[in-house]
Amino acid sequence: MFGKYRASTDIQTAAANIGIDLLLTELEAVNLAYDVIYKQRITEGAELPYESASAQKSTVCDSYAGFCNAIEQAANFTPNEYVLALFKNMDELRKKYHALMPNGKDKVKEEPVKEIELSNE
């Protein structure tokens, strides 16, 4: 977008006429700074060792469920339009992705040890 803006004098003139030429110049500078920070964080993130997504699934799902509960409590005890809207959206997502939540199937459970009854015959 900024390349097209700089290449066309017609666009620059139109921007000056409606008074957004300074805004576009400032936006370009901010966009360049953002791009530099974004690329730095991507390279930093690539160097960190991460677990696979499936290994983190249980922890992430538990954290999201806890966050949903906190928002639900806020909606119950201190309701306002923003908290209620947030809770409604989160509740819809919670219902939609309920199948992803671990329900014990992913965890290995040991079978209880059955005691053998000895009869006195």
C-alpha cells in the first residue's frame, strides 16, 4: 500500500486534499517499526524449544476452562454489557470446541486392583 502511495502523485495529491497525507506518513513509520519488532520476535520464537501442540493440549484446555470460569463469575457478580458479551462469545466457543477438551480419554488410568476372595471350603 505504501509503495503504491509513494509511486503515484495522483494518490499523494488526493491524500493531501482530504488531509490524510500526514497520517499516511506517520502510519508508514509505525508500520515499519512494527515490522522490525515482528521479525525480531519471530526469530526469537524460532529459537525456543517448544513442546508439540498435542503435548500442550491438556494444559491449554484446562487454562481456557479456568479463564471461562473466571469470566462467568465476573458476569454473574459484576455484570456489564462488555463482560456479558465476552462471556457469551466465550461460552459459544466453549460449546463449539468441547470435543477438544480432555475428558479423561487421553490420560492413562490404572485399573483398580481386584481382591481375590478366598473361600473356606
